Amino acid sequence: METILRAIVEADRAARAETDAARKRREDLSLELSECKKQIDARYRQNAEQTIAAARAEMDKKVAQVERDLDVRTARIREGLQKTYAENKSQWVESIVTAVTNG
């Protein structure tokens, strides 16, 4: 009888040791998974930031080009208007004076 009780106690100790080892493995795996998740999140965030920075740089280049094009176009239009004004100023003044005095 004593032998049976001793065997039961030993079996219980062995089962508890296995349970404790399994619990420890589960905790270790949980920590490992948590660390792996952090690394994946960091890589994802870094990739996203790089993608955003590249897109921002590309858009800044496009905006700068559009600004340059607009400046050139505005200067060309301004020159044309100034030329038209210089060429027709006297005629316009005469037309206005004639219209006012005869009108």
C-alpha cells in the first residue's frame, strides 16, 4: 500500500513538473511572440514612413514644377498685356475721350 501511495505521489510530482514546464514554455512563447510582433510593427512603421517620405518628396517636386510653369506662363501673359497696353494706349484714350465728348 505504501508503495502504491509513493508511486501516486511520484506520479503527481512528475505531472506537476510537466505542467510547470509547459506553463513556462507557454510564457516564453508568449514573450517571444510579443517581441516578434513589436519587431514586425516597427518594420511596418518604418516602411510606411519611408513610403510617405518618398511620396512627399515626389509631390514636392511636382508642386515646384507646377509653380515654375505657372510663373513662366504668368510672366508671358504679363508681357503680352504690357505690350498690348503700350501699343494701344493712345488709341484707347482717344476712343474714350471721343465717346465721352460725343456721347
